[in-house]
Amino acid sequence: MANIQIRKYRDEDSEAVRDTYTMGMSEHVPSSFMHMLKQPPTQMVLMCIFCALITSSKSFLLPILAVTLVLAGARQLIVNTFNRQIDTSLSNDLKNISETYLKQKDSCFWVAEVDGVVVGMVACLPAENAPACLELKRMSVRRTHRRMGIAKALCRTVAEFTRERGFAAVLLVTSVVATDAQKLYEDMGYKKIREFVIPELAGKIMNFILIEYRLDLQREGKSE
């Protein structure tokens, strides 16, 4: 059985953490593309393009080519959107994790290590719009080490940290395409509290929905 250790981030973990985050975010591109294809407006646009071109050209080749190009452009839009998000994160909080998380009050960053190799990560910090809560962020586990209980261990670490500091709950936001993450959080006791569409144009086009979850923590000393 693999030797799994959850520990606080160290500066020498920087490259492994950045790689883990980048790979985890990039995995959402195919599912986001499929999500967009399932949206009625997307299907309507593709159908209109196909019908208009097949009517005017009397040929199947041109409409098929046009739809293919539109799909390729749509997928590139999604790739660019995720790449911008990755670049922004790597330039902001993940650029100096020690300063952002370890040196700030009620914040922390942990990594999951298996046989000396960093394979997962999670962080938390005070929630901006909920003073009584901490927010779970940057949860990611490498694909090669999933189904080993690492993500659950990271979730429990954040919950224990939050409870020890006297906060009432843990909040987090995940996406509609992250179905495995949704199941994980719900299995860990998180409750869905709201859904909202990303306000950016690309998010509106894709109808890309974010889901906010909350885990209420029982205070020490209270009866069950």
C-alpha cells in the first residue's frame, strides 16, 4: 500500500504544485467542450449553419466543413479560457504560496506526498464574503493517484484546520463539469448552496455553471 502523507507546503514543492494544478485544470477542457455541445443554443447555431449552407450550396461537403471549423473554433475558445485561468492563478496566489497562505492568518496550504513524490494539494483561506467561514481552494490530485483516498484526506485536513480555528463552516466552489469533485464533496458532507454562471463572455456562451458548496462544522463541546 502506498505511503500517503499530508503535510504543509514547502518552497521546494513549488514546481510539483504548479504542474499538478496545470494538469488538473487542463483535464476539464474535453468535458467543458462536451458541456457546450449539449447546450440548446449551441445545437441551434450548428443546425442553422448546416441547413443554410446545404440549402444554398446543394452540397454536403461545404456545410460539414463549416460546422467542423465552428467546432474547432469553439474548442479553441475553451482551451484559451482555461489557459488564461491557469496563467492568472500561476501569476497570483500560486506564484508565492508561502506568502499567500502560510504567512497569512487562518490560511494554509498542504500537499499530499506518496513515497516522497507530491501528487496532490489543497489550500484554505478566509472566505471573502463569509467572515465566519474558510474557503477550500486549489484542490487537485494527479490522475495517477486518484481512488486512493487522497482527496478525502485533503478535505478532512481542511475541515480539521477550520474547526480548530473556531470557524463555523468550509465553503468551496467547483464547476458543473467536475462531476467527480461534486461527488467527493457531497460524500464528505458538503451541501450545495447556490449555482451561478461565470460572468465572462466565454462562460455565458458555454453556459458554464459554477457550484458553491458548504460544510457546516460541529463545534467542539456540543452534543451530537
